Amino acid sequence: MAADRLPTGKLSLEMLAELLKECPIRDLRVVAGAGVGRDAAVIDMGDRLLVAKSDPITFATDRIGWYAVHVNANDVATTGAAPRWMLVTLLLPEGKAGFADAQAIMGQVRAACEGLGISVVGGHTEVTYGLERPIVVGHMLGEVSRDRLVSSGARVGDSIVLAGAIAVEGAALIARECGEALQSLGIEEATLAEARHYLDEPGISVVRAARLAIEHADVHAMHDPTEGGLATGLHELAWASGVGLRVYRDQIPVLPACQRLCDELGLNPLGLIASGSLLVAVDARSVPALGAAYEREGIRWAEIGAAVPRGEGLRLIDGGVETSLPRFDQDEFTRLLTC
């Protein structure tokens, strides 16, 4: 690869920070604008705050419309807001898609929106030159009262709670998009079926987990780890908050089929796209109440670390050995596809 060519996947945190310097905020109504580790923007609309998020689905998937709703709703929910309205941009590949494909994708969007009480209010559709597969770009709007906004960032001494286990989306994508090839490598169909089912159980929505956190804990920050996995999500949370982290590897719950797939394919589950889990930075005294609320609702959770002064860095403790917390600028699923 040429030195000036970017690898597949998200831009690095440093590159994103550099790009955002080109977009200074001049409107005083912007409560929270674009930033590394920020899941959504927040705008002052008077008696309420408007929360806005945009995220594309670019991985090939048989449930692309369903994904688009949930990943955007998750990011809005991390601010404490309720996702309400969605705009959908649907780009179909020239010569490779028919009207039935558009209907199927929009049917997935409709079904996912109905489950979350979201209305589709606009967007754009077109057949686009040069695409290999459909791309759906979601634009989600939500609203939150001022007293329920979560935006201040993790504080030194906070506990870092993980709601859910990793990696729901990553394991499901591997099984759904690479299943036939993996079977030829000897990976059991039972493992692939289990991973495919993760999309529905436990599912990739964290809207309910975010709502419970606000209701039962003193929450200082929430973050939805996606591409780059849990490890990169922790880096993003720390960057946005200006803190360091101590993370305990043996406390991080990994879904069984995800672990088996990672073991077989030489992937690190900490770097696998992790929609379906939620990072919550809370006052340490809130952890028992939050954990009890999650247990009542059948949501798996774990206290996986703590926020420390920034100068202490981001550290991973694994089996008593302390190392730097890894960061995955290229998601492990993307690496699997491109290797």
C-alpha cells in the first residue's frame, strides 16, 4: 500500500482530531459538537435539547436496514436522549439491485423503527455508480431534557461498567458474511448459528441499557463501542474525557461463540466491532444500584475498570501482567476481510 493511502476502516483518533480542527463551532446553541469519542451532537432548542447522529452501514450484510436504525439509535441514547426521528439515505449499486432490494431494506428499517418508537421522516434514495453493494446512511434525531443530558465525561475515580458482552455485532457479521468459507475451514455450524443469533439475542440495541443507567446511577459518560471494538471504544472514551484508564481483561465478558470464532481465526475479541455493548462511566458508589437494575432486566454487566489521572495512561491488566491497552485502528472484522 502506498504511503499516502489510508487503510480500510475508520480514521485513527489522531487523524479525526486533525480533521475536526477544520470545522470550528460558531453557533452558541451547540452544547456538544463533533469530537473524538463523542457519539452524537447536542443542540439547544429552548425547552429541550436536540440530539443528532449520522452513521453509515458499509459492511455487507443481509440486515443492513435493521443495523442502520440500531447503531444510530444507540449513539443517540448514550447522551441520555430518546431516539425519535430518522432520515435514511439508501444507495443502491448500479446494475446489481432491483426495486425488491430497496423494499427489503426499507422493510428492515420500518421494523426496527417500530420496535424503538422511531419515525422515518425523510432521507434520500438513488442507484449509484461504482458501488459493489448497498450502503445505508442513517441520520437519527432524539431529544432530552437538560437535567438528563449525559455529556460531561468520565471523572478520575469513576468505575467503568460494561453493559452487555462482546462482541455481538462482530461475531454475527463473521458468521453471516463468512459462514460458508468458515465451514470449509472446519468451524462447526453450531458455533456459526449461535453467532448469527446474537443479532436477536442479546441483540445490538443498547437503548434500554442506557436508559437504566440514567435512572439508577450517577452517570458521567456513556459510549457505544463500534468499529475497533471495546479496546478502541475505551481509548475514545478516555480521549473525550481527558482521563487515563485501568482495565481488567478477566472482567470483560466475551460471548462464547465470539471467543470460539476469534480463537479459530486468530482475532482479538477486544478489537472486534462491538455494537451491542455499552460503556458507562459512573460514580463508583452507583455501581451496586446499577448492577442490580441490569440484573432485574436480564442485562449482563461487569465492572471492568476505573478512570485514573490522564498521566497514568491506558493500561490493561491481564493475568496480573500490566501492559498498554491495545488500540485497533483497523477493526478485526475488516482485517479478516482484507487479509
